[in-house]
Amino acid sequence: MEAAIQARFRSPADESGSVTVMAALAIVVLLGAVGIGIDIGRMALVKSELQKAADSGALAGARGLNMGPPFPNWTKGKILATDASKKNQVDGHLVTDTHVDVGYWDLSWKGNTTVALKSTGIVPTATDVPAVRVNLRRDAGQNGGRLAMLFASALGFDPASVRGQTTAIILPMPVNCIEAGMGFPLATPETFVKTLWGLDPPQTFRIGSSYHDPTGGQWTSFLTDANDVPTIRSLIDSGNPGPLKVGDEIYITPGTKSTLYNEAATRIGDTVVLPVVADDFLTKEHTPILGFVPFKITAAQGGDGKFIEGHFVNDYNVPGGIGAAGTTNYGAKAGNPKVIQ
């Protein structure tokens, strides 16, 4: 009875010790929660940085696949993917270790992130597209090692392995822009292209430039107003000096100089890209580019009956070309990089 009475009338001072202990425990728990939250936030930031580096690497690599010949250029894809990813920083340090895979992605896989790419040596089907996969880790021996936990380690958590992975594919699109060096200085009229492009097998024809009857084509100095043999000869050898895109107005150069056809003979066997223009183009005038068509040169000669002989190519991936939906497709395709996971 006496003990019950004492417990009932215990002074507040007697309970202060318990309250202090409970408060201390609460502070410890709160600090621990805050510390773990900081660790989780840091881990999320590092993962985001790894993912960003993987994204940039995969996209650059996919563009590299289109920088042929050959197409796909697997070697170029791996090099560009590696270089691009290493330009990024993760946790305050540049990426030093990256793993790049190349191969074919099957469009039927949808968002499956675990399936391995098909071998580069397969014969691709209609659903197989060239792809680059970049895998980056902060792990043992990679990019600074596993991510040490600043607070969670005190609770017995081990350093964390963090990963970023991206797969990018390259889809064929009609070309609306070609890089320097890909164009050949012959403008060809659209109706002529529509008549002979897409035939299976391709039809060989001759372009014999005439001052009054350009037939299948006429010399162009591209974006420079020039009407001299040295300029056109240089363009035959090295192509357009800068990028060309649909809508650019190119200068049509008249001329029947045999030396130019002789120069074209140095490109026999090459597939070049011709600008397509409207049928009613005039010499010594500018006319807009309507599209691009691949043309394989099979023969050329100067002198009497001078000509360039060859055929349009129905399906050609233009190295370094840029594609755009809605552009007229005359067999010239460009890779359009796209991240799929």
C-alpha cells in the first residue's frame, strides 16, 4: 500500500531521466534517418550522372554506326560511344571506365532491358536494327570504386555498386542533310530521278552534260558561285566543302569540258550522293535542293561523246547523313539515333 502511494505521488524530477534518455534516442534515430537520406540522395545523384553519361555515349555511338562505309560501322560506333561517355563527370570525376557493346536490337523486344544484343555477324531481318549499348558502373575497380556511404556505413551498410545503362538504335530515315565530302557536283532533275530510281535491278544510264540540254544532270558548284574547271574538278575529287541540306540553293554551272569527265573517271566504283533539283533549273542560276539520291559511278570518259555512266542505288546509308521524317526518299538513308532504354 505504501509503495503504491509513493509511486502515485512520485515527483516530476524522478521522471526526467527517462525523458532525457528517450529524447536522446529520438535524436539518434532522427540523425540516422537524415544521414541515410543524404546517402540515398547521393546515390541517386551518382546514378543519374552515370545514366546521363551512358545516354550521351550510346547516342554518339549510334551516330557513329552511320559513319561508313561500311554500314553499320561497328568500330566507329564503339569508339565514339567510349569517347562521348568519358567526357562526363560522375561524383566530381571524369568517367574513366566504360563498357560498350554493339550489335542488333530486335524491335519486337520493346522495352526488354536485360536481353543481349544480337551478334554483329548475323544476317539482319526486317526487325533488326543496329544498336549500341553503354554500361557504366561505380564498382570495384571501375570509376573510383563502389560508392562509400557516409552515414549508412556506421550502421553496417557496405559501399554500394551503382550502374547506368543505355541502349540506342539507329533507324533509317530519308536524308535531308549530308556532311562535307559526300556530295558529287552534278545536279539531277527530279522527274529523271523518279523515272529511273527504285528499279529492280537498277538501270544503268549515262549523264552527258550539254549546255542546252542537261538531260540527266548538270554540273553544280554547290553553295559557291563558280564557273571554272578547277573548282568543279576539286569538287569531283573531294565533294562538297561543307554540309548541304534540303532547301539550300545551289549554283548550276554550265560546261561541257572533257577534262571534267576525265576527272570523274577517278571516282569509278564509288557511290556518291547527287542533289536532286526541280526539272526547270537554269544554268548560271540558283535552284533549291529537293532531296538527295545515291548514284554509283561505273564508267566515265571525256572527248567526243563524253559521259558519266552509272545507276541509282535503291538503298544506301549515307555516311554521316542526317535524316528527317517527311523528306523525299530517293534511296538515300540516314541513321536517326534513338534511345530505347
